[in-house]
Amino acid sequence: MSKEYPELIFVAGPQKGQRVKLTRPVAILGRGANADVLFTEQYISRKHLKYEMLSDGPTFEILSKQGVWINGKRYKAGKKIILETGDLIGLGLETQVLFVSAGDDPELALFSYKESLKEEGAKDAFGREIKHEEEKVEKESNQPEAVKAVEKEVSQHAELDKKEKEARKTKAVELSPSERIEAERRARRRKIAIGLCIYFILIIIGAIILKSIAKPSDESIPMPLILTNSQVRDAIKAEIKRTPNIARMREKLKEAISLYEQFGLDESKLYECAHAFKEALAYSGQNYFDDPKYDFIYHEVLKKLTDVIWKKYTQACLWEKNKDWARAEAQFQEILTLFPEEDSILFKNVLKHLNRVKKIRRKKKREIKRPW
């Protein structure tokens, strides 16, 4: 089995679209000719970053005095940062790089990043708000053909009427009484023909609108926002508030250790174990355990739970986007089972996705039974 490596995906700047795998345990990133990962933007330093795979995770040390922007926050030279999938790095003036951890799916990470750009108030790696351009051309291209036909027909007849009126004004003196009567008859017939044409076209437009209302497309049920890796991670790691109580702390810690010893990292028990650890910390009044062994187990369980939920969430959103409704529904339902924290932003978001998929599936079943 081939070894998996972290990957850098250039999402903005002169190298947009390029991808680089960090196959070495230590690598220099910069504009210099001897850099292991070469940047082409002139405002990036020759030795800008140093990558190193440590026991804590993929670590980037900032070597340049320019510093580095990560998820909208600037870090100065000498700082060491541990990155996770979905983190966005900004260097120079334009270059932005999406980081993907070893073992994670780059396509899912890139899909999640692109979806996050559609959010209201979305920001880039430098903390700048992303402005969404109005898709005027696309809306015009999606305009019904019947509407275009009406506009064209009305415009043509308006132009003909204008010319005819001008001609009547200049030649009114030259027409005889019989010619004037015949001209007025032709004008009335033309108006009747135009009216009938517009009437039938409006009937066609009304039929199209009624059909679209009777059978709304999948896009008529808007897809909820897709959370980023950081939002999912923060939701899972959110602390619990409790009044300090030593007896309750010991009880919850004993419960957490018992779950870990009995089930290990079984994903069906990860949330229950992590929640027991959180309650033990809350009752202790601290944000860490006095015994490093318990602290290590707690963070191991929390990391495993985050990885499981994130992969299932991104896969479910991808199935939803690809209209694989059955698998998307099953996956979203599984996430709610594995993470049943109803007040969490993650739970609420997954529930919105699940309800949308269920509505679309019910609608499609009705359409199959009633094809007209």
C-alpha cells in the first residue's frame, strides 16, 4: 500500500490550480532556486516557510519577516503552526494555498473550500471579504424562450407602428378619402393580429409557470451552507459549562475511562466517551487533567471523533450535490446518530441537509406515482 502524504493545493495567485505533495519529512517553501516547494510570486521570500512532520502533526515554521496569513490571521516570523485539512495559507500578495492532511481526500477538501466561498461574508486567507459578482449573464441565458419571443415580437411591432404613424403624418394630405379608410382598416387588422399573437404567447408563458410551480426542480429547495473543517472541529471540541463538583468529576472521569478501556476508539462510542471527558473537565473547573495520561486519552478520542465526523460530513455533502439522495440521506442520518448534540451548530446544519434531502426524495416518489 502506497504511503499517503500531506498536499498543498494552490487556490489563488499565479500558481492557481497547481498541487504539491509534501513527500519529505522536512522541506523549505519559498521563491529561492533551492527551495523544495517553489513559489513563483515575486513578493514571496526565498525561504518563506519550513515544513516538518512532527509527532504533534504537520508543522510549518515561519522564516520570512513578511510573516504568513492563516485563515485570516497573520503570524510573524519564528512562529510554528500545526495545520489541519481545510486551513488556508496566504503568502505574498496573491498566493493562497489550501492544506490537506495525509490520508484526507483532496477533492472533498477542495469541494468544501469552494462551497465555503459562497457563504455570506466569506473571507480569503488574508482575511479579506470575498465579493460575489452578480451572475447577470447566466440569468439571462436561463430566461424562458417564450419570454424572449414576447419581447422580440413587441419590439418589432412597436417599431412598425412608429414607422407607420410617421408615414401617415407625412402622407395624410396626399391620401384620398377612400385610401384613408382603407389605411385605417389595415391598421385595425394589424392591431388585432398583434393582440392575438401576444395573447397566445402569454397563455404559453402561463402554462410554463404553472408547470414549474406544480413540479418544482431540485434547485427550488436551496441547499444549506456547508460547514468548513474548522467549524466542524470547533463544534465537536466545544466546552461544557458545569458548576465545579469534585465528586461528579471523579464519577464522570471513571465513566470516560471505562468506556475507553471497554470500546477503545470504536466510532459508535466516541461521542459518549468524549462527552464524559468534557463533563469531567467541566466539573473539575479546569481545562486540562492533572494526570497527563487522561489528558492524552481525551485528546486522542476527540481527534478520532473529529476525523470520523468530518469525513462522513464531506462525503454526504458531495453525494447531496451529485443528487445521490439515498446515500446522502443515510450518511446525514448516521452523523446525527454519532454526534447527537442537538444544540450544536454541526447538528443543526446536518439536520437542515437531511430535511432537504428527505423532501426531495418524497417529491420524486410522488412524481413517479403521478408522472403528469
